[in-house]
Amino acid sequence: MMKHLMAGAALALTMAVPAQADALRDAVSEDMPGLVELYQDLHANPELSFQEFETSKKLAARARELGFEVTEGVGQTGVVAVMRNGEGPVVMLRADMDALPVTEQTGLPYASQARGTPESGVESGIMHACGHDTHMAAWVGTAQL
């Protein structure tokens, strides 16, 4: 009996998932142009660790627009955004914001021209060479869903 119940539940799930996947794909497709624009802006305007003041303002503003309760200045430049939607399981998402002291040489139209001074005290170029620009855009995209 349990085997039949499990098979029936699995079949029911496979019937429901495609419709949900289609709705999710459509929502992501609709949001994608704005997320690409955000990604390119973050990539072009990187900030070093504990210097992400403008980046954190951008992410906090986006979270507020989406109805999150926002706390800024956590650990100096961190942002915490909480969506209260009732009892039940809690999901936590995080994204790194800091860039690296590396001069960008990609030739991209939105390549970073930023310069800064990391803890070493030696000024250098700054770029999101490690994908934190992608992390942040994905965080915003997930929050929008």
C-alpha cells in the first residue's frame, strides 16, 4: 500500500512541477533585463571589502522596494533584509559584495575603471573578478520572485 501511495505522490508531483516551472521561467525572463542592467552596474562600480558603501545602499534600496524590512550597517557595510510572511520554514539567502584589488583587463563595455586602496595600502584597480556581482544580481532576482 505504501509503495502505491508513494508512486501516486510522485506522479502528482511530476504533474504539478511543469506548471510551476513555466511560471518561474516566465517571471525570471521578465526580470532578466533589469537584472542584467544591475549586474553590469555592479560590475562597473566595484568596492573593496568594508568599503561597499554605495553597493550596500543599492541593495538596501532594492530590498525596501520589494517590501523587505532592511537593516543597514551590519558589520559596517552589510545589509540584512527580512521578509515576514507568517509561520513556517525560514529561508536565508546571502551574497558577498566585495571586489578584489585587481585591474580589469576584460575589454567589456561595462568594465571597471575603479581604483582603490585595500588593507595593503597599495592603490590598485578594483574589479569583481570573483563573481560577487553575479551573486548580488542573483540575490536581487531571487528576492523579486
